[in-house]
Amino acid sequence: MINFRPTRCLVLGRGMFAIGASAKAAKIGGDLCEQAARAINAAEAYGCFTPISEADLFDMEYWSLEQANLKIAV
């Protein structure tokens, strides 16, 4: 089951807060958010950051799952 609750919260002037079922889960979510922020900031330093479309994001996120399904089906 996919959890649709937010796991990271950005508070202007305060920073980023990570929330998770455990301290380990919160740390992982926080680390991912920090890395995303670094990538966006680096892209902005070179020009501008433009996120990929939702369709491309879905394809990218679920590509490995599709590959796993194909291996099981064969």
C-alpha cells in the first residue's frame, strides 16, 4: 500500500523537517530531500531547474518494477 501522507515539510525561515514511522525512515526521507535540494540549487546556479513531466516521472519511478514484473512473467 502506498503512503500518501507527507514525509517532509519545508518551513520558510526554519528549514526542512522529516517525518517517518521510525527515526531511520525519517532520516532517509530527510536525506533524499536534502539531495534533491542540492540538485535543484546546482541546476539553478547553471541556468534554471525544470522538473520532468508527471508522465515521465511515473515512467521513471516504476520502470524497475515493470522490469521485475517482466522477469517474473517470463
